[in-house]
Amino acid sequence: MIVADLHIHSRYSRATARDLTPESLWQAAQLKGLDLLGAGDCTHPAWLAELREKLVETGDGAYQLRPELTSGPASAVPEACRRPVRFLLSGEISCIYKRHGATRKVHLVVILPDFAAAEAVNLRLGRLGNITSDGRPILGLDVRDLVELVLDCSPEAICIPAHIWTPWFSLFGSKSGFDRIEDCFADLTGQIHALETGLSSDPAMNWRLSSLDGYTLVSNSDAHSPANLAREANLLDCPPSFPALAAALADPWEKGFVGTLEFFPDEGKYHLDGHRKCDLRLDPVETRRLNGRCPVCGGPITVGVLSRVEDLADRPLGGGPARRPHFEYLVPLGEVLGEVLQKGPRTKGVLQAQAELTRRLGPELFVLRQASPEDLDRVGGPVLAEAIHRMRTGKVWLEGGYDGEFGVVKLFAPEERKELAGQGRLWRGAEKPRPQPAREKANPAAQAPLPAEPSLPLAGPGPSPGLALNPEQQAAVEASGAPLIVRAGPGSGKTRLLVARAARFLAAGADPARMQLVTFTRKAAGELAQRLADACPTGAAARVGTFHSLGREVLTQALGGPPLVIDEDERLGLVAELAQKAGLKAGELAQHLGLAKQRVEDPGEPWLRPWFRAYQEALAQRQALDLDDLVRQAVRCLRDDPELARTWGQRFQHLLVDEYQDLNPAQVEFLRALAGPQCQLAAIGDPDQAIYGFRGADRRLFAAFGQDFPGARVLSLRDNYRNRAPILALASALMTAEPDPGRPQQIARAGDGPLPLLATLPSPEAEADWVARQVVELLGGVDSRQVEAGADQGHGYAARDIAVLYRLHAQAPLLAEALARAGAPFQVAAREPLAETDPLDFKAQRVSLLSMHAAKGLEFPVVFVTGLEEGLLPYLPPERAPADPAEERRLLYVALTRAGERLYLSRATRRALYGQVRHPGPSPLLADLPPGLWSQEAAPRRARKPRQLGLF
DNA sequence: CTCTCCGCGGTTTTT
DNA sequence: CCGCGGAGAG
């Protein structure tokens, strides 16, 4: 018979002992009596490298410590404990993701056959998230997809859902788990053969779910220090190797899975229900009676494992399958000796006694399970013999753990303990106390079965109710007979309106080939096309494209073939050549030429004209155009060729233009040429969200629509369905400083919410830490330490609900580091879209870090807007022209209105930019936010120095 | 062709 | 300050 502990951690995991090395594990395994040990944290590159260096293959599917590492003086193992220790490669991965509308946090233990498999898994995981910052990586990844990935890398790999009942991080957890395994693993459910019951439940509790009958129930220590190894473990009657283990887990009765060594589940941290903060311990019946609400603080009670088992059980107390594996309860030897000696379990006397016992009798598990009463008496004394007898027979006092508080197991009654304390001599030779049996540990769930109350899965927000429109939207959809421009603020249903209008005219018989929707980006075009297809699934789709694609089409006809467009590198090379001749910086010339190209006419600046012409000539020599020319030259061709102008001017019955505030003069000219008298032109946009002036967009064209398209009708959408009232109030207040008679007062239709919060931090590092702390709290904690530190109950937000915005990409690394340290899954929006994405590209379940510009058009329930400082917003580049302050105000407006429910603002009072340390005051834009509309974070706690976790 | 060292420039971004 | 690109060496 061998004893196996398959789930532990290394020193690279959070809150673990620093002395967790392969050598110390080898030593501790022997002192405990383990034959087979999952080495843990195999997803961490540094730990895996260390394992590769220090372990060698045994040749039969396991590893062992290099012989030369077993001889150091520090690794002395008493003769009585010495045994071969086999290692396997194992690890635990934390998945945080949204599924069926609710946030899920599920931990998975993975055991891999060899280093090649571990490295293959790490390569894939490394692309999905940060696996270097924590031995137990936290990934924004559906655990079903993780299983697929692991099996893809290594078909023999063993996947075991970890501590399946803990409320916060598990398959069946009350806080973020599932009710059925199939709901979690879907089509891959069949790949799961074993479940880890965790400290707070024992096999008997699990037997009450007939749905678990087919699974092997395993127990592991989840140790964070060598001392905790084997506090739970598995008994196997098979060789200590990977293939034998895999076979035993898949076919326990035939292949030698014997059973488990267990904590008294009461001792687990989440056995009962309750509130640690409120000092409230409840059993499931009481929780029911209180309707799940804490009578002290009113918050939801943390529902423990016992309750959860009751909820999902379909068998009565004591019920179970016909055939049940063996299991036995243990109390760690340190705790037993602590009671015997009336001292704490980690005190010097206890440690000495423990060392003496293992030296003279054998490993801890032998002492606890197998040593004869006589031997125990001889070495430890009668009190010890009695204590262990009671443990073995289950005659113990139990006080259930709850809400992260460990439970208490006592082998002696209080009055016995008093008696013992008076005796003085407890260790070896102490008198045997009168045995006074305590409550027998028959079954932990000593309560009457509870009436089953179905726990409903959280319903996500329902689908948007078709194309239901408010009266203003309806008017904008119907309007015809004149050019139309609609001013549509954030969250006013801009896209819905465009789609509804197109659908309405298509339904009325408009020719789809003569209807064109125009956007700026291909992404926007794609989304619009999709929405339109959804809205009118039967009819032929209208044309949806970008200004550039439309320009290309015109030019193709004008030139009798598709134009050749030079790519960006080529263009920059060309400009650089010219710049050298001109004695200018390449970047500077490129910018001027680029801006000039936003207009149809050649530039007016005399100094620029020759270079502009030279540039155009160079293009002509190559018979090529640049991207801006697609629109500009199309307009010129339409000007010069009446026949072409007629064709295109008559072509469209409907033109629908998105983001009109971002147009440049060339694009307006283009529209004028395309919108003939028969054409219904409808434009939509929001001049308050015009943030691309720096690349030639001219928001004044929005107001000038009436001049460019005479007889135009102007409408506004006032209802805002996105931003909670306090967020909208703050954003609106920001814009009142820039008066605009045409601006409608938006009406908050999304309901009330918390006030936006501004935090002032001493440094960018502290700011990043603050953001990370808030994120962790919003996620309800990403590890148990945070949960136990009272990281609130969470708010039901998933990582993908949260965005962190900044003015400069240079701010991103610190924020990313802080989130990585905090263990929150995140992604940084790349400046350029990544050329290659992983083929197994899962829907991102991560916090998004992106620039305020990149956030345009997006929305998130929770938004952080960082770096609200003098010099950063509005941005004042050192030694350069300052950014347009009005545009920077609109940029902040865009940023604020990305937030649906919660808005956090932050600034640092020290910031180093380009090597210069500055002490900026608050952004002057903050002065325009009336004090009543936001709250301040009072004296933020100073950031703790983060412990260095990784080497990478 | 590849490596290293030095100097300088360094918002925001789409086609 | 620090990353990238150009230049010069091997």
C-alpha cells in the first residue's frame, strides 16, 4: 500500500513557506510517510526548471530526487522514516470566468506524465495569461477549455477539480460554482474521473450525491508548507507511478484505489456557515431560518460546505452507494501533541515531542494510524496513547469551521484539559486520565435533512428587446425627405438606430444594393453588418463598408482597375527620403503630409507645398496611392469626370453614416458627391466624443452639416441607457464647461448607482496597487487569502466587466504589474493589433487595460480612469505643442461615459515621465467636476511592499 | 549577416 | 529613463 499526496504548492505560490524546495519536500514526505508526491506548481517556469534540474526519471513513469541531493546534513531523515519518495508533475490552476451569466471561479488540479507535457501546457498557458507570477496561476479561462487545452497537450493528463466544495473557488462552491459537473465541463465531463473533496468535506458527505457515484473521491493536503504535507492523502494499492495512478483514478475498484485519509471535515475552514467578521457561526438549519442574511451586518452569510452538500444531496444522511471506499479521520500529530502537552501545535515542546516520536516510532502517518498503543505509551506516555486512541475511534470534540475560520478538533473535554493542566507531567509517564467519551463522530451532518430549495442560476441580462425604440429614436428612423443628422450621446442607442433605420427602409422595399452604410473601421463595419443581418434575417443585406473601401471602389472604376496602395512602411520610407532632402525630421514631415491629405485641396502652407508635390510625384512614379488617397483621389476623380460623378451621384437611395464627428473635409466632400438628389442621407454622431482632431478629423463639420447638405434636419437622442445617473451627471458636468447650444441634456435611464470615487495616491505604483486592490474586491477576491481578509462578498463582477483606462501607453506596464501581482487576469490592448493570435483563442475573461482613445465605442460595467493629473490630462508633452485642451476634455468625457455602473478615478502626486520626476497637481479638468458629484478616497493606505514571487 | 553600443526621441490611432 | 534604430565591427 502506498500513500499519495497529489496537490501541494511550491515557494512560488502566494502565502507559502519559503523553504518549499524539492529537497525539503523529499525530507518532509519521509517524515510524514508519503510514497508519492505531486510536486505542485508545475505551471511555474522557474519551479519547473528547478524540478527538471533536481529530479530524475525512475524509468517507470515517476521521478525521484537526484541521489546526490539526498545526503546534505539538513536533509537528515531518521532511520525509522526513510523510504523512497516518488514525485509526479502536478499543479493547480485557478480559472476565473463568466459562464451562464455568473462569475465562476474553479480550481483544477492537473497531473502530467512528464516534463515534455508540462512544457507544452505551459507554452499554451503562457499565451493566455501570466503563469510566472504565481505558482498557482490565475487565468481568465473557462475551466472546460482548460481541460481541453491540457488534454490537447497531453492526452493522458489527469484533471481533478480541486476542493470541490469550498465556497469561493470550486466546482460546487456556493459563491461561484455549479450545481452539476456537466454544467461546468460540458462535453468534456467524461474526461473527469476524480474529484478532490477538500478539507471541509469527507467521502461520506459526497456519497449523498448519487451523481458523484462514478467518480473517485481523492483527498490531498493542498499544503503551503512542508509541515502540512499529507494532512489529507490517498491510499493506493498500486506502484507509485503516473500510469498506475491514472489507471487507479479511472478504475478505482480494479486498479487499486483503496481510499483516503481525511481531516475531520468540521475542522475545515468552510464546513459550516457564518460570518467571520461578525463572529457568527451557523449550522445549515439556522442559515435557512435567517434566509441567508447575517443578523449582525445584514450581508449574505457565507454558505459552507455542509449546507451546500445538503442543497445538492439526493440521498439522506448516511446514504451512499453500495460500494464505498475506505476512509479514516486523522488529526495532525502536531495538534494531538499540542493537546497532550497543553501547548500550541507549533511550539517548541510539541516540535521536540514530534521529532522524538518520529525518530523512535516512524513517520507521522504511522504514528497516527498504525503505532500500537503500547509503543505510543512507551514513547509518548498514556495521555498520548489515549489521545490517539480517541482520534482513531472518532471520539472527539468538534467545533465546525466557517467563513475561512478553521474549525477546532479537541481530543479532550474542557474539564479533562483542566485536569491535565494540573498534572504537570503529560509527556511520557503522565497518568492516564479518566476517559470520558465525547460526542462520537458518526457523521458530520447530524442535522435533519433540509427541504431542498432549488438554487437558481443567476440569470444574465436578457437579450435586448428586439428593436424596440423610444419616440426620439423612432422619429430618427422614420425621418425622410431631407438630409438628416442625429446627435446621439453615449449610451443613446446609436448603432441600434442605424440598424433600425436601414431595416425599416429595406422592409419598405428599398433596394439593398442602393443602400450604403459607412463607418470608419472595418471592425465597426463588420459589427454593423452583423447587427443588420440579425435585424432582417430574410432580406438581402445592404452594403456596409468603410470610407476607404468605398473610395477604393470609386477609384477602381475611374482607373479601370484596382489602385495599388503602398503599405505603411513604404510610405514612411518615402517620407524619410524626402525629409532628408528637406532637412526635416521624418516624423514631422509625415505628420504634416498626413494632415494635408485630410483635405482635397493641396496644402496652403507655402513651405509644405513643394514637399507635398514631391511626395505625390513619388507615389505617381510608383503608380501607387497611399491610404488617404483612397478617399481624396476618389473625390478628385469625381470632380474631374462628369460621367463618373453622374454614375456615383445617382447610385444610392440611402446613405447612413456613423461617427460623423470624426469626418475630415475630404470625407464630407466624398459624401456630397455620392449623395445625389434621390439619396436619403442620414448621419449620426456626437461632437462631444470627437477625439481624433490630431489626425485631421474636424468636429466642426458636424455643426456645418446644414451648410454642406442644405435643408438638413437635426435631431437629438436624449435618453441614455448606459450610464448610471451619478456617472452621467459627472460626465455631463464636465462638458458644461464647454458650452454648446446644440447639446441636449441627457436623461439617465439606467437607474441610480454609487458615486464615482476619486483616489489620490502618492505614486504611480501606489495608484496601480490601489486599482488592483479595487479590482480584486470587485471580483470578490481571486485567492483565498483575499477572500478571508474580508474582500467583501464581491459584487458579482467578472474580469471582463472591468476596464482600466489611461492617457499614455506608458502608464500600462505598472498597472499590468500590479494586477499580475494581485492575481487578476488582464489583457493589455496592444497599440497595433497582434498579427497572430492563438488558434485556441478563448473569449477573453480578463480585465482590459487600454488607452482612453482605444476605449471609444466600448462600454464596461466598471471603469477605472487613471492618471488624472496636471500634464497628463490634458497631455502636455515636454518640449512639444500641447494637446488641444478641448479635445482632451472630450477624451475624458469619452472615458467617463464608458462606465455603466461604477466609475473609479485616480491620480498620483508623483509621476516620472521620460525620466523626469514631477509632482503634478490634479488635472485641471477635475476642477470642473462639482464636489457633490463624486467622493474621495480618504487617506489611502500605503501600499505594502509586494513580495517578489517570480524570477521572470 | 549578426551583435553591440550609443544616441536620441518619446501622445492619442485607422484605413 | 529606456527602448529602438542606426552604425560599426566581427
